[in-house]
Amino acid sequence: MTISARRGLIWPNLLGVDLTSVAEAVVRDEPGAFETFINEAQGRSPDEMSAAALVLSSSPDVQVNELLGNLLFYIGACDALEPLVLRVVEAFERGEGEAWERALLLPLQDEDVRAGLPHRERLLAAVPADSWLYGLLMVVDLEPLMVLHRPSGTGFEVTIGGIGDNFQLHTLLAYRLVPEHVPGEPPLESWVEAASVGPDLQPEGGIRGQFELSDGFGDTIWNEGRPSDIPLFEGRRVVVLGPPPYQRSWNAGRVYPMMTPLVDIARVLPADEAESWLAKVRS
């Protein structure tokens, strides 16, 4: 585990020091406490870090709250999350959100934090729709998706989560489906790594699209959108895959580098069920 820091001198690194005591020193803004906390937090148990996080959550300082957010990314949702969220949303409500946005950008890339996020609706109302934070608030997790491949007449129930945009969804659907379930040229390994957990987000030569995506109503699903934008059709989000009308490519595999995506084929539809769905959706 590595937790970033941006200020402070270094205290002596004492073995066995109580992490909550160091957190209290961080809150008091004692010289060197910030860096010492970073050093001492490495390898600590979740319970120790949760207790220290609760201490950090009492601070009104923006950098301390960024440190708290980094800590929450590693330990998940805990009691310290609500004070952090309230500080961020209040900052946005008084027009100072830009300085505070970073405090939630890393923790919201963790599924457990997203699942336990308090005051979500208040955040959505306060955060600008064109911000990185808003994009994280719109991420869906364990979301059922009906995927239909019109050229082959096949269909799939897919579970998705942790996906930042439809560019990423496009690549990972191709990875799961081609060529095992539908014909075509599978995406390159470098594209899949860029769209999942690989270190290189922008593979050389870019990433090429395999399909044209449309929803159950026949409207285009734009890669620039998000899975949450896909409308419900008969109670579920539907993605219809067709041949691309032209070659399209993009540079980055994923928007949020620390967020682990999920695209899992839960069920392959029997031929008659796939045919029934394809007959219902619009082309």
C-alpha cells in the first residue's frame, strides 16, 4: 500500500507507534506529522487504519481530508466516510468544490466506498455534471445488462460494474464476447489491459472499436457516454451490438485508473430467447 503525501517534514519513524496518536498530531498540524503518518500507515491492519481515519475526519483542512480519502480507498467504507462526504458537498454548495473534489476522487474508485456512500443525492445535486467526481457518482455496480448481437442472433445476460464510460464498456464487451461467443477479431491484449487494470492507459496505436452499440429503442449508444446513460427497456438496460459502419478509434482505455471494472457473462441466452429479444428491440 502506498498513500501519497504532499507536505510536512518526517518525524522519527518509531516502531510500534500508535497510528491514532500520529493522526491526532496530523489534525493538530504538528511539523512532520503528515509524512510520519504516511510512513506508519504502511502495512497496518484495517482496524488500525479505520480508527486513524476517524481521527483524521475531525480535521477541516483540505489536505488532511485528501489524506483521509486516500486511506479510505484502501480500507473501504467506514465511519470516517460521512464526515468527509459532508465536507466535500458543503464545499461545492458554497462554491469552493474545486479545492475539495480531489478528496473523493480516489476513494470513489473503490466499489465498497461507492456502495456505502452517504448523501449521494445531495452530492449529485451539488457537483457539476462535467466534473470527474460526477462521473464517479454515476458509476453503476453489479448492474445487469442484456447484450444482443444482431448479426449472429445471440444474446447474453451480462453483469457490469466499475466502468467509467462506454469506450471502456465497448472494449471489455468485445473482450468477453469475441471470438468465443460471437465471430470477429478479438481486441488486442494491450487494449484490454488499458481498459481494465494495466499500467498503460493509452496503448500505442490507440484502441479500435469492434461494434456499433445501440439501445433497445434503436438509438445509438455513444462511446462518450456512460453505462448509466443507457435507458431501461422492459425493465433492464439493453445493448444491441452490430457491425461498425466505419472504423473508429480512441486513445485511452479507461477514465479512472484505480477503478477495477467488471464485465461478466452471467448467462448465454438460449436461441429462442435471444430471437425473442431481438424481435422486440428496434434496429
